[in-house]
Amino acid sequence: MSNHSDRAYGLMVLCPLRSETGQDQSPEAFLRDFLNDLPQHELSPMAAVPNTYLCRFFVLNDVVYQGKPAALDHLKSKYLAFVAEIHAPEESDVDEYLRLMWKLAGGGGFVPKAWQYCLGFESVTNADQFVEYMRRCQIQTTLYFNGSTDEPLAEQLKALYLKQEFTRFAYEHQGLPPAALQDAFRAFAARVRPSAATPTWRPGASSLATAVIE
């Protein structure tokens, strides 16, 4: 089965952790603190990566009993798990997504710091090596958590912005005479520019106060 669902792609990567950091803190403890302290919403490092519908990081320590009848099983390592749903119609788009992740989410050292205690990551120094490393750690998934139209993220964000602004327009202009309403709508269309990239909704935004990019 494929990771693709039309133009959406389920990316799941499990990167094994080293057994120690050389300090008093274990790799998994460091990662949990690091991930818990990351900014969220539009300030998240991943908000800068185009076509990220949804993503999640977590530390996987072990597995629980699975199946019926249940059998005891354990992982050979602890893992940094990265799960993302992205717009990627072709497999090559996944590689480009990971290159942009290295470039844009690496600002401030996010990617190197998050992966620094993963086995084999010490040899990763550029975007192409990051793609190769992530692909090597990728596992197949058919689980999708984010309902999406499968369109590029920029188009979905623009549509979200237009929906929000049109709802506001309708609320604020109820009862106007037809001529006045037509004039107001022309001004509205000129302001929101439906066919232009901006204004739009900010990636990751969760509050109207910070949502709009003019």
C-alpha cells in the first residue's frame, strides 16, 4: 500500500536514538524537554516549511502488547518519531519537502539540534544527506489524521482567509441597499484579492489577532 492519498502524502520517520549523550541527561529526556519547549502555531519551526498540512514529533520508547493473541515484543532502540501529512503528488515532491525542511526549519539550529542524538545523523551536513537519512528511516504508513482538500497549502490558506473575510463582510453589511452593497463588495474584492497570493492566512496561525498576512 502507498503512503499517497491522492495528492496528500503520509510521511512517517523513525530515527533510532543513541544510548547516551555524554552528559547527565539521556537522549530521550533531552528530546522531550527540547520538543516541549518549542514554540507552537505560527512560531513553530515547521510553520516555515511549505506544504506542511500537519506534523508531530514524539519520542517512542517501546511498544505495548499488539494483536490477538497478544505477544510481548520490544523495540531494539528508542526513536525520535516524525509524522507529517504534506502536499506531495509525486515521490520527488517528498524529497523536495525534506530539502526545504532542512533549509527553512533548520534556522536557529532546529533540525541539527532535534536530530543530534540520532544514530547516523552525525554524518548529515547538507540537505541532500538529510533527505537520504530521512528516507532511510522512513516507514510505510496508511494512517492520515488531517482532513484536507489535497490542494497545495498556500491555496488552502488563501481559501481559509477568504472564507473568514467573506463571513465578516456578510455580517457587517446586512441590510444595505443593492447599490451600496455592490459598491461595498467591489471594495471587499479589491482588498482581499482572491486571485493573489496575499493577503492570506498565516501558516500555523491559531488566533485571528495574528492570522492574516497582508
